[in-house]
Amino acid sequence: MNIILFGPPGAGKGTQAKYLVKKLNGYQISTGDILREEINKDTDIGKKIINNMNEGKFVSDEIVNSLLKNHVFDPIKKEKLIFDGYPRSISQAKNLDLLLNNSNQKIDYIFFLNVNKETIIERIKKRKILEKRTDDDVSTILKRYDVYIETTRPVLDYYSKNSNFHEIDGTMEIDQITSKIEAFLNV
Ligand code: AMP
């Protein structure tokens, strides 16, 4: 079973992805984590992307798509992919369709965690204290939110007519959201 967790920054995608990894023996494909790892390891890619990440801007499709591909084609992860933070644009959604098609896979569930701007700002302020992410200060959050509205939110139109698309109120408590997801998955 492959799942997309979709929503603005701070919607709780990572939290729910970690839960689903345990519950389903799956693999969290967080493009944010994958990119942060490149920065932490100080790779050539890491050096190229650090400024964009810190400023809340997108990393290029070329880089993100090539890193993603390894995970989608990994035979161990096949049919156990839990996407968190990808796709983030219509072109990424089309790329994902292509990669899945080419590896004989599909998306089984898309969960849209819907959260308003005020809640996002409050949550990310708390996350900055806990995780010390350099892109979690208020001005960068606002930038990331604008990028979400402009480029990521239109992906909803791409998916929302599918019967496997489910909108969930992401302002609920973590375990309430988990229960909703479990109900859809029948697990
Ligand atoms: P996240 O951990 O999902 O909040 O992502 C943190 C940052 O990583 C984003 O603000 C972007 O700079 C970059 N990033 C993560 N996923 C993507 C993606 N799918 N496309 C482009 N940039 C991304």
C-alpha cells in the first residue's frame, strides 16, 4: 500500500507518517528529511540546496526528483511508501505518477491534512524550540506558507476528484487524526 500525506508545512504530515511506518511496516519518504541529510553530510547536493532550504524556497525538481527516484525504485520499499512532503507541485505530482507507473505501483490513499495559517504558525514556533530547524522562524514560515498556497495547494485539484482522496481536519489532536486515517485504511 502506498500513501501520500499532503498538506501545508506544520500540518502534522511527519508525525502521522512516523505512526504509519510503525503500523504498516512502511517507509517514510520525507523529501525534507532526505534533503536535510544531504546538508548534514555536507555533500555537493547539500552545498547547493542549503540557501534555498534556509530561505523557505523550493529545492529544484531536478535534485528532488533524482533523490526521490532511488526510494520509489527500492525493491524493499516498494508498495510500502509513505510520502511526506512530496509531491509539492503539479509537475512533481506528474513525475510521481510516472515513477510509480514505471515501477508498477500506484497511490492507494491520499490524505489531505487541512490546517489554517494561524495554527501552522503556532505549531512551527513550538517545533523550532524542539527540533531547532533553521527554517522554522516566523518570517520563513510565512514564506513557506506563501509557496504552499501558490505552488502546492493547486495539487489538490490534481488529486481531489480521485476516490482515494480524503480530507482530514488537521487541527484535531494527533491521536484523533490517526484514528481517522486508521478508519479509512481499515487497520
Ligand atoms: P519539509 O521538511 O517537508 O518541511 O521541507 C523543508 C524544506 O525542504 C522545504 O521548505 C523545501 O526547501 C525543501 N523541500 C522539501 N520537499 C521538497 C519538494 N518536494 N520539492 C522542493 N523542495 C522541497
